[in-house]
Amino acid sequence: MVQSHIGAGIMVKGHIGAGIMVKGQIGAGIMVKGHNDAGIMVKGQIGVEIMVKSHIGAGIMVKGHIDAGIIVQGHIGVGLMVKGHIDAGIIVQGDIGAGLMVKGHIGAGLLVKDHIGAGLLVKGHIDAGIMLKGYIGADIMVQGHIDAGIMVKGHIGAEIMVQDHIDAGIMPKGHIGDDIMMQGHIDAGTMVKGHIDAGIMPKGHIDADIRVQDHIDAGIMVKGHIDAVIMVKGHIDADIIVQGHIDAGIMPKGHIDADIMMQGHIDAGTMVKGHIDADIVMQGHIDAEIMVKGHIDAGIIVQGHIDAGIMVQGHIGAGIMVKGHIDAGIMLKGHIDADIMVQGHIDAGIMVKGHISAGIMVQGHIDAGIMVKGHIGAGIMVQGHIDAGIMVKGHIDADIMMLGHIDAGIMVQGLSGEPGHRCLSQAWLGLVFLRIASPQQGDHRLLGPASGQGAGGGARTRDRRLPADLRAGSLATVLRTPPQAWHLEQKQATP
């Protein structure tokens, strides 16, 4: 026990049964090359460092001030607790059986190259950072402030939990057994190049990115604020759930097994170049767009607001359902296996240059129109309102059914003239025109009410060659004959 002053230091090469306690001042340091059964407790000041090359049975507790640092190259049986101030840092190249707790201030950083059996708890301040190249059995929990960041190249058995502030970021290149949970503030971001068994859960604020290049078993849940982006180049087994705010966007280039669910606000957008097994569910607000260049097995569901639009250049296994509001439109250049269903509002329109296996159903409002240059396997059904019209230059296998309101018209240039093709329309709800071009004859006909004729009104039509049931103003007009047969049917009709 030192209560006064030792000018040089303490060096242990043999065996101490109890321990070393410093309440005064040691000018040089404490070096243990032998065996210390109890531990080292510093309540005063040590001018240089504590270096352990052999074995300490209990632990090291610092409540005072160490000018240099603590270097562990041997074995500490219990743990290391810092409640005071260490100017340099803590370097663990050996083995700490219990854990490491920092409630005070470490001037440099914490470097773990070997093994810590329990975990690491930081409630104070670390100026540099935590670098793990070895193994930590339990958690890294930060309730204080770390100026640099946490870099993991080894193995963490449990989780990294940040409840306060990290200036740089968390970068795992190794293996994390549980979660990265962030309730505080990270200035830089989180980059995962290794493997996380559970997930990343930020509830606080991340200024830069969450970037995943390897594998996350559970998912990413954001309840706080991310200034930059979530970028996935690796594999995420579960979900990306955003309930907070992301300034940049979500960019998966790898594989996501479950959902991207957004209930908060994304300023930029979502770009998918990889593979998503489930859905993109958007219940919040996206300022830019959803762009799919890869593969989504399920679909895109929009219940919130998208300022730009949805662009699909890849493959969507299920469909696109819009119950909210899209300011721009939906542009499909790839393949959608199911439907595009609009129950909300699209300001621009729907443009299909690729393939939709099922159909387009509009129950809400589209300000511009629907333009099909590709292939739709089923049909187009409009029960809501389209301000512009429907233009088909490609192929629709089934029907165009209009039960709502189209302000401009329907123009079909690409339909085959095979018997059995139908176009169903419930009366004339406004000035609705149907323009059909026969690919065999180049024959064009206009369907529409004569001037002064209301919905379901008189029998006059603009084209006297049309079938009699249409000229009679039937509420349900069914065109079951190909265009080349209309002249014959007109000759048999009563003028």
C-alpha cells in the first residue's frame, strides 16, 4: 500500500498474495511480471502506466489518475474498472476474465487484441475510440461519449448498444452475436463488413450511413434519424423498418429476405438493385422515388406519400398497390407478376414499357393517364377518375373496363383483331372517346355522344357505321366483333 510518494515505480516479478493499493503518488508506474492474487487499486496518481504481463487474480480499479495508460499482455481474472482519468489508453493484448468498465475519462482509446470474457461498458468519455481485434464475450455498451468510434474486427458475443454519443461511427468487420442498438447519437455512421446475428436498431441519430456489405441475420430498424443512407451490398435476412427519418435513402444492392417497411420520412428514396424476398411497404413519406432495378418477390405497397414516383426496371413478383399519394407516377420497364392497383392518387400517370402479368386497376385518381407500350396480361379496370386517358400501343390480353370517369379518352393501337376481344364501358361519364385502330386495315373509328346527348341519352352517334346496340345508347356496350366485321353488322342494323 502506497499512501505517500514513490519516485520511481513498483515492479512485481514474483508473487503478491493480497494486492497493490496506491492512495498516494507513484512517479513511474506499476509493472507486474509475476503473480498478483488480489489486484491493483489506484486512488492516487501514477505517472506512467500500469503494465500487466503476467497474472492478476482480481482486477485493476482506477479511481485516480494514470498519466500513460493500462497495458494488459497477461491475464486479469475479474475485470478492469476506470472511474478516474487515464491519459493514454487501455490496450488489452491478453485476457480479461470479466469485463472492462469505464466511468471516467480515457484520453486515447481502448484497443482489444485478445479476449474480454464479459463485456465493455463505457459511461464516461473516451477520446479516441474502441478497436476490437479479439473477442468480447458480452456487450459493448456506451452510455457516455466516444470521440472516434468503435471498430470491430474480431468477435462480440452479444451486442453494441450506444445510448449517448459516438463522434465517428461503428464499423464491424468481424462478427457480432446480437444487435447494434443506438439510442444516442452517432456522427459518422455504421458500416458492417462482417456478420451480425441480430440486427441494427437506431433509435437516436446517425449523421452518415448504415452500410452493410456482408450479412445481417435479423434486420435494420430505424426509429431515430439517419442523415445519409442505408446501403446494403450484402445480405439481410429479415427487415429494414424505418419509423423515423432518413435524409438520403435506402439502397439495397444485395439480398433482403423480408421487407423494407417505411413508416417515417425518407428524403431521397429507395433504390433496389439487388433482391428483396418480401415487400417494400411505405406508410410514411418519401421525397424522391422508389427505383427497382433488381428483383422484389412480393410487391410495393404505398400507403403514404411519394414525391417523385416508382420506377421498375427489374422484376416485382407480386404487384404495386398505391393507397396513398404519388406526385410523379409509376414507370415500368421491367416485369411485374401481379397488378398495379391504385386506390389513392397519382399526379402524373402510369407508363408501362415492360410486362405486367395481371392488370392495372384504378379505384382512385390519376391526373395524367395510363400509357402501355409493352404487355399487360389481364386488363385495365378504371373505377375512379383519370384526367387524361389510356393509350395502348402494346398488347392487352383481356379487357379495358371503365366504370368511372376518363376526361380524355382511350386510344388503342396495338390490340389484335381476334374475335372475342371486349371493351366494356358503363355509359358516357363525361366526354369519353374510344379510338380503335385495326392493325389489319388501319381503320379508325371514334365512339362518342353527339352534341347535346347526355349519359344514356338519345340514339345519335358520330359514326353511323357502329353497331346498333351502341347507336341505341345502351348503358353497357359490348364490342364482341373484330373491327373488320363492323361494316357488315351496320348494314343489317336499322338506321
